[in-house]
Amino acid sequence: MNISFERISILEYRLKAAQAEITAFKSGERYVRMESEFRKAMRALERRNRELEEELARAHCETITVRNQWFAVYEDLEKEYSGKLQTAEKENVCMEQRALKAERRLDDALNKIAEQRQRIYGLETELEEEKGKNLKLRAQMNRDYENSSIPSSKTLRHKKISNSREKSGRKPGGQPGHKGHGRKKQVPTTEPVLLPPPQEVLDDPDFKKTPKVIIKQLINVRTILEVTEYHADVYYNSRTGERIHAEFPDGVVDDVNYGGSVKAFLFLLNNDCCTSIDKSRKFLSDLTGGRLNISKGMINKLSKEFAAKTEAERKTLFADMMLSPVMHTDCTNAKENGNNAYVYVCATPDGKALYFARRKKGHEGVTGTPVEDYQGILVHDHDKTFYNYGSDHQECLAHILRYLKDSMDNEADRTWNKEMQSLIQEMIHYRNGLPPEAEPDAEMVSRFEERYRATLQKAKEEYDYIPANAYYKEGYNLYLRMEEYMSNHLLFLHDHRVPTTNNESERLLRSYKRKQQQAVTFRSFETIEYLCQCMSMLVQMRQNEETNLFNRVSQIFGYRKPDGFN
């Protein structure tokens, strides 16, 4: 009920209000009022519009003014910018020109630097090359018998051998208290010569003769020419016409024959003393007062005759050497009519030796020598041909020490060569200090081998850091050789029979080199062969100290003492 009343009341109010508004509209008052209000609003809006238009006009004027001012500023800025741009462009052109000039100068400078670098590089390369050549030449000049295989006789510079002896202030010669070694007195061949006393002794009766006698000898040598003449009567058979006479002794064939002593004298003088055939025959002629003038051909044939008569002994010597557990071998050059030939030598530690002449080296040179079928240990100087023969090998450490000395002289900045030289000398000293036939201590040998390997490792590091000079690679090659042939350098530490050097064959070859130096060149290869065969026998004969070499050679040549001579 209440809700309906209120609603009705509201609706009634609204109705009255609407009726009043309709009445106002009907009377026209509302329209007048609304028109008045509209005109007021229109005037207000027009006034507001005029104000806005004025404000817009002012704003437009200001905008134009600002725009004009901005254009003026812009034009000023544009002019300023254009001026600066032109200035900058001019400067840029100048800078470009300067840059181009600078680039050209830089290119010229770089080209000059490149040329200088190329020149410097070329000079450095040339300098290194010259240094290498200088090192090579200096190494060649400094090589002698101490640091290479060159014999002392071929050395141009003879070094003074230093020693640690100090001057004692004593007079040279025998010292008081030392047993004297005087000259051996000989048995007199004539009656003693009694010297008369001085005149003052004869004049003064106070001088009395004492039992003391001073004896001094004067020894001379003279040559006695022994000539044995054989006579044989000739018998004629009247029935058959046959003629016959007594047989002459062996060796008596020609009207004049030379005995074994003459042949031995000339043979030893020519082949053992290395005198020429002319000097040998001249010397014998002078000894005999010009009575003996032997022909050159006869002296030249003595080697062939001696070699033929000693062939059986050489074969026996050959067979004996094959039984030796150790053998030395070496080779040297020979000359035959200006062509190269070669002389091989084989020697055993007990003194046996054989020489062989060969036209070529290598396996062809070894053929026919004891080395070809030898089954023992070979000692040599790193000739690779010899590694194909024998059961084992020992290289000559004397050569290794010389090569190390050469490396020390020409590679002073390296240390491995000094350490290796000291180590090898220490090993040789240890080996030589052992009693005969005593085997080295296994632990000591093991330590030596470890030090050997450590020294080679140091050599590798040094050559990796600073490579070997292109003109002097002997030190580097020696390092490679010692690394590859280590067992052949240290075999002497494992077998007491093995020597440390090949000096045995080196000394024997010197005998041939002396003859080669005297002869310069041989006229035929057969002459070298005969000489080698003769030298083999002379070495064998010298092994027996009780044998008189001259008498032994005389016997081989068929010397017979005449009746009545001892």
C-alpha cells in the first residue's frame, strides 16, 4: 500500500510539472526564455569564438614571426654551415692531398724499408754463409793428428806437445846415484894398441906405474866383398860328341850371380828402409868402392823373388790369423801410375799381420782377405763394408776422440762433445786399469751406458735448439753415428779381449804409407802386391826378437856362407 502511494505521488508530481511546462510552452514564455538563454549562449560562444580567433590570429602571427625568424636563423645557420662546409671541404681536400702525399711517402718508406730488409736479409744470409765457410775453412786448417785421421807427418802446423813437468834446476843427463847405461864394449878384432905415456911422465922419475888401466874402444864398420868363383872342367865325348861338366850350386846360373846377402841388403834397404832404387844401388856401390853396380831391374825384381819364396809361410800365417778371437783391419789409398788402388791390412793382437793390394774398395777389396770368412770380432774405423763380416764389431775410439776434439774446436758453444770426450776417456781409463783377462763390473758398465745415453740426449736437445751449421755438420753427424752404433763403441766394456782402438792396423799401414810417400806412384799393380806380401813377412819375422832380420832374409834369398867363415 505504501509503495503504491509513494509511486502515485511521484507520478502526480511529475504530471503537474509536465502540465506546468506544457502550459509554459503554450503561452510562449518558455520559448522566449529559451530563446533568450540561447541568444545569451550564442553571444557568449561568439565572444569566445572571437577571442579564440584573435588568439589564433595572434598565434598565427607569432608562428609566422617565429617561422620568419627561424628561416632567418636557418639561413644564417645555413650560410654559416655552408661556409664551414666549404672550409671543411677545402681542408678535407688539403688533408686528402696531404694524406695522399703521406701515403706516397709511407709507401716509399715501406718500399725502402722492404728493400733495406731484403738487403739486410741478403747481407745476413751472406754473412751466415761466409761464417759457415769461414767455420769450414777454419775447421780444415785446424785439423791435425790430434782431432782428425790426418797422420802427424801430413800436418802443416806442428803443435808443441805440452806436459806437466817442471824444471828441477838439475843438469840434463844421468843423475848421481842412478845406474849408468854406457855403450856396450865389443870384442877387439885386432891386437890392443898400447898408448905411450906422456913426456912429462918419462922425464919425472917420481911417476910410478899403477895396476889400473883405462880401456877405450874405437869401433868402425867396413864392408868385405866376398866373391866365390866356381870352376867346372868340361869333358868331351869323342864318340857321341857330348860335352858335360859338374853341376853348379843352386843360384849359380849366370856368369855373375849375386848371393843372398847382397839381395837381402838391397831388399831391406829399398822396402824396409824406404829408400829409392837409385839410392840403394848407389849406397852399395859406395860401400864396395864402386866394385858393385847392381842394375835397377835386378833390385826391382827382389820383391817378386822374396814373395815367391815365402808363399807357404804366408798361407800358414793366413790360417793362424783366422783362429784369433779378435782381428784389426783397415784400408789406405795407394797409387798405380796415377790411378787409385788400395792396401788392406789385417792384424791380430798377438802381432801377426797380412797386407793385401786391391784395385777397388768395398766388398771387392775384402775378397781374398781373412776378413771375408772371419767369424770373430772385427776392430775397424767405421768402414761400413766391414759390418757385413765377422760376428761383432768394435770401432776405434781414438778416432772418436779426435772427432770430438774437432767438434769442440769448431762448436765451442755446445757442451755434449766435452762431456762425451771426458766420458770416453774415463771408460778407457777404467778398462785399461783392470787386471788382464778380468771382465768389467756389470754395474759399472751399466752406469757408463746410462751416462752415454744421457750425453746423447743432451746432444739431441742442443741440436734441436740450435741446428748444426750448414757448412759444418761433422759434430751433428758424429752424434747421429754414436747414437746408431752405440753397441759397437762400447763393446770393449763387455769383452776383455776387445781393444779400445784400432792402433794396431794404423801403425802397420804407416809402414806402407812411408814407402808410398817415397815411391809417389808404383808403375804396376803387381809391384804393390809384391810389396804387400814382403811387408807381411817382415812383420812376422820381427815377432821373434832372437831372429836377426838380415840373416833371415839372406837365408830366404839363398845365402850360403863360404867355407872357412862362421
